[in-house]
Amino acid sequence: MVFGWGKKKTGNEIVGSTRQERQISFSDINLILKENEARLLKRILGQAKSIREQIEVEQKNILQTILQFEKDDLNAEDVDKSLKVLIERGKKAVGSGVKRETAVVLSNPDTYSNLANLNAQTGQMLKRIGDILGINSRVMHVFARKYTDKLKEDLADMANNKKQLQIFVDEYTNLESTSTNILEEIEKIKNSKKEIEDKNHRLTELKREIEDHKKTINNLEQDIRTLKSKNEYHEFLKVKKEIESLAPERNNIKNEIDLQFSKISRPLGKYSYISSLEKPLKNIMARLVEEPIEVITNDNKNAIIEILQAVVKSVVAGNVSVKDSQKAVEQIEETISRLDEFINLKNDLSKKMNNLESKLSIFNIKDLEEKEKKVTRTKEDILQCESSIKALEKEISEESTRTPQLIHDIETKLSEISRTKITLKI
């Protein structure tokens, strides 16, 4: 059997109508919050003191009921001995437990902290007395009905007072929470404003950078046009074209050398695996196999002859196997005999190239190339700046839409807690 004193009701929020309108600045908000807190505390603490007095009266009433209950024999003389023991045990438990709870000294609600403590004390008292009576509910309902009914009345009154204390606590915590939210939103607005200012400043910098880059490009392009208009530049291009015209001659020489060395590639290649030549000669031989035109020079002539003669000896001795050793030897000797021809062809071409390349110094092409590269890099910098501007403008737009909503939220919350229509001066 459950011992109760009615269903718990939730407190409704006190809703007040807007009585007037008021326009304030952000600097006024802290003062308004403090004024509302002070006004609320004055009201709820004053009412809480009265409620505390009522609870103390209810404590005394419950104690008086329990004292009478302890003196009453509950007509236990007429019941079975074993049942009488249970009655006495329950009577003793209820008496001692309830007296202990009603002896609690209640906090004086002169501050919010003490009000919250008073609320907690009252809640604990109700729970503990309810637990004691619940455990002994059979004894109380069967043998002490009149005391049970009286206790229910007093506990119901105390529970109602507890509900009112909870309403006070909720009012204050709600105000405290709302105030904290308002201050956080103000901080968000400040941060947003600072962020927008910083980004606008960066936008100005980026736009200035673009203008500077454009000026740089104009100056560079003017310099490039000036350089390209010079006779020296046109002479440079003419020489460059002549150098390029020598490419077919070099290709012909290369093809001629490659063709000759392709005839001896098999014995030369096989010899490279078995040769006992010294390292410098081995290096020349390896390059001779890969790219003969690069190796055939006056400086390397004797080394090349030594290598090719060593190949001939290996072919004759049978150390290098080829299909036709006599033909292989003839082709190697032919290659040796043509070395001077190849070297002369290369030297003649080299002289022509050197002569033309010496004429290129008439114009500083590196200066022109550097300016053209700088134009390309600067154009890329402009594209990067423009991309950054678009990203910043999007961020500023998104950030700007948040501020009006934050202001509206602050106005709404301030209006609710002050019972006055509040508008913020921006």
C-alpha cells in the first residue's frame, strides 16, 4: 500500500503582458539583467520567508500528531499477541523517524543559495517521512486511521509549499540561464563584428594588391615591348634561327655515326661484358654503345681505337662469338678508319655553332625571359587574390546574416524577463 498525499502538480510559468516599450544600447544590457535579478530575488526571497514559516508550522503540526499517536494504544490490547508486536514496532519506527525529520532546522532564505537549500531540505523531509509512513502503511491505515488522515493533510500542505519553493528556484535558474545566454550572444555579436571588420580589411588589402599587380604587369609588358623592339633583339632572333637551322646537319652526322656503330654493335656489346679494360676505358666503352656521337672527340680518339682494337682481338681469338668473324673485323677496322671523318664533321659543326652562339650575346635574353616569367607569376597572383576575395565576400555575407538573428533573440529574451518590449539600438 502506497502512502501519499495527492499528485504532484507542475508550476506554470508566470506570463506577464508587455506594459511599455524601451529602446536600449548594448551597454545597458548588463544593468538591466542585474536589475531584473535584484527584483526577482527581492520578490521570491520575501515570499520564501513566509513559506518557510508555514513549513515550520506544518512541522509542528506533524510533530503534535506524532506525539498524540505515540500516546495512543491503538486498541492493541484486543489483538493477537504477534500482531501486537508488529503494531508496537511500527508505532515506534514511525514515531522516532518522523520526530527526527520534523526536528530539522530549516535554512533562512535570505539568499538564493539558502532558498535552494530550503527547497532541498523540504523535499528530503517529505521523501523521508513518506518512506517511513510507506513502510508502515498497513499499521497506519488499519490501526491509526485518524492519525494517517491528519498526517496526509499536513504533508499535503507541506508538499504544496515545496512546489512553490521549486517554482521560485526555477524562476531564478531560468533567469540565470537566460542572462547567460544573452551575454553569450552579445559576445558572439562582438566577435562577429570583429571578424567582419578583419575580413573587410583583408578585402581592401587584396583589392589593393590586385591593383598593384596590374600596374606591375603593365610596367613589365611595356618593358617587354621595348626590349622586343630593339634591333639587338631582332638580330638575336635571326642568329637563333640560324642555330636552329643547323639541327638537320647535326642529325645527319648523328645518323651517320649511329649507322656505322650499328654495324659493330653486336661484337662491341658482347665485349663490354667480358672485357678486362681499366675503369676509364670501360666508361668510354659503355657510352660508345649507348650514344657514340657524344663520345667521339679528339680527346677520346686514342681510347676509342684501343677499345675497338681490343674487340678485334677478342673476335679473332673467338672470345666474342659472332656469325661472321671476318666481316665483323672488317667493319670494326672500317669504323676505326672513319673516326677522323666523324671527328672532323663534329668539329666543323661545333665551330659553326660556337660562332653563332657568340653572336647571341648581342642581346640579354635572360632579362626578357625573366620579365615574361614574372608576368605569368603576377597573373597567377591576381587569380589567387580574386579567388580569396570571392571566398571572403561569401564568409562576410554568411556572418552578416547571423547578427540580426542574434539581436532578435536578445530583444526577445530581454522583453520576456523585463516584461517590457525591448529594442536594441544598433
